[in-house]
Amino acid sequence: LQSQERKENDLIVVAGGTCVFNPLPVFPFFDALLIGEGEVLVPEIMPIIRDKSLTRDKKLTEMGKLPGVLSTRNIKNIQSSIKKVFTNTLSSDAIPDPPIVPFIDIIHNRLVVEIARGCTRGCRFCQAGIIYRPYRERDTKTVVEVAQQRLLKTGYDDLTLLSLSVLAHSEIGEIISNLRGKNIFPSLPSLRGDALNDEIASLTGGGSVTLAPEAGTERLRRIINKDIDEDEMIASTRRFRSFGFTHAKLYFMIGLPQETDEDIRGIVKLVDTIKRNTPVKVSISPFVPRPHTPFQWERQNNIEELSEKISFLKNNIKKVRVTYRDPKGCLLEGVFARGDEKLSNVIERAYRLGARFDEWSELFYFDRWMEAFNKEGIDPDEYLKERDVEKSLPWE
């Protein structure tokens, strides 16, 4: 299970993505972690992995010399040697050609084309907006050509344009118009109502529009740097009904830094106002401090505090479907997001106790995790506390 237990003929286990930007809780289970983007890193490590003249130990040593690679052989130099590696441009070469088509039924059974990476906004709670910097776009010509060619090669009928915020793309209107001119009608996930103008609405009308005020008051939105004008947001829900949008999805966070009871009541008030204009669905997510964000030092609400706030919202938001994330799962998320190397023992202990596929609610057994913490002598609540800005953090 752990890297140190593996022998010469065992697989080399490599991971990447957002979870490795604080690698310490999971690092013992991997031989190497890729800190950055796969377009750059995968071509660098593959020749080393394929080199049959190298022993397993030598491969890991050579991989550890590459920028952006944290290997079990360079862990001692972690403080100074690992920097994120990224591509300066999003070329068409990085898109698989031909794309891989699953032979089983999948949830998102369609062609997906990434049109941009990164985010132009600076929400202080958002890790993705930080680690996917700098913001980069694919131009209209590339997006349209890739979509056309990949649709022909896969047999897919449906196309989704993908980025953290598709409407932030400087050429999104041109992209949609060009695709529609070729009888390709893309779907755009999570259309942000605050960024959706009449031109784009007329091209994409139908289904839902997403509004993510995150907080219930202008005061708290300023604190988290969520630049959404409440009056404009409310007005937009009336306007977009005329373009065929059937309902709005509203996303809020609870437990944000400097949150008060008035902010929680503000969520109820805002939902009540918007639902007069259009049917709504509400999603509630507890705030979890993330590494590398401006809020990485902040305290996280405990299970009791979050449960009380969720109960208030469920009881006071009337005739609206309200979904929310389980505070118990958020506790674990917060612990491991800002955790240190001691937590790897908890992970292995929970695994031995039967923890599997915990993101599936029917397979999430919180008691197994609490037993694992107890047997390792670790109090998970310690990891939820406010951090001292003067002290070094595990991921630094």
C-alpha cells in the first residue's frame, strides 16, 4: 500500500491534480506526485518509466530531478525544490486525437472540449482559481475545428464546452455562433447569470441558469471578493425567463470568515426574492479553507455549527428544493485539505477498517474515520482551527 513497501517489479504509482497541492497526508501511498499540468509533466516522465535499463529506484530518482515532480527520492528537498509546472498556451495538440470513447454507459456521455483554463476572478475561498493560474484561452478557430473533427471521430451527438467559467471566454459568442453555423449546438455547464448577456442568452436559452452569490449579504460578498451586484442579479432572473430559461440554480456557502447570523438570514431573504421571478433550486456548501488561497489560515466551522445553520436554512426556505453537503464529510475534507504527514496513518487505518468510496453517501461510514483518528491519537478538530500567519504551513 505504501511506496516504501513496493518491490522492483511493482507498479510505479503516480498521482496529480488539485489534491497534490498539499501532498503530505497522501504522499506515502504514491511513488511520485506531479505538481502542475499533465501536458508538460506526463511527456517528461514517460521516457523514464519506459526505460528498461533503469531499476525502479533509479527511475524514481530520475523523475525526482524533473521540475514539478515530487518523488519519494526527493522528499527531503520539498521545501525548496517543488514548483508548479504549467503550459503557457492551450494548443490543440494537448487534446487526445482520436478521443477515448468508453464502451460502457457513462454519466457525461458526450464530447467535451476545454475552451479555457484558469479564472479571471479572485474569489478568496476558491483553490481552483489560484492553482490553475494563469488564465489561458483556446481561440475560436481551434475550438471549432477540434469540435468538428472529434465529433466525427467519436460518433457523439452532444458537445460540452468546458472551463471554470465558460462565459468569461473573450470569444464565447463567436465560438457558439460558429458552432451553430455548422449545426453543432453546444451545451454550456453552469451558465453564470451575472455574466450572461442578452446575446449569449439568445443563443443558449433553455434549461437552467446558475447564480452563485455564495453569501447572503453584500458585506460578506465583499469580504470573499465575490463581485456580484445583488440588484443586477435579481433583475437578470426576470430577464432570462424571456429567453427560455426554466429555472435558476443558486449556490451559497456557509461558515465563511466573518459570517454572522444576519448573513445566514440574508440567504433566506435573497432566495425568497429571486423565487418570485423564476423557479429556483438551492445548493448549500460549507466553507472549507484551502491551501494556497487567501483564506488558508481561517477557522472552519465544526459539525454542530454547520448542522445548525443548515437546519435553519431548510426550515426557513419555503417551497424550494434545498440540497447541502454533509457536514461530516466536510470535516474530513477540512482535516485533509490542510493536514500534515501524520494523517497518512489515519488514512491507512480507516482503509483497514473498511473505508471505501466515501464520496458515495451510501458507503460513507463516518464512525470508521473517527475510530481511525482515535486509534492514531489524533484530534481532527485541531486541524479545523485558525492558523497562525507567522508559522509555516504543511504545504509550504
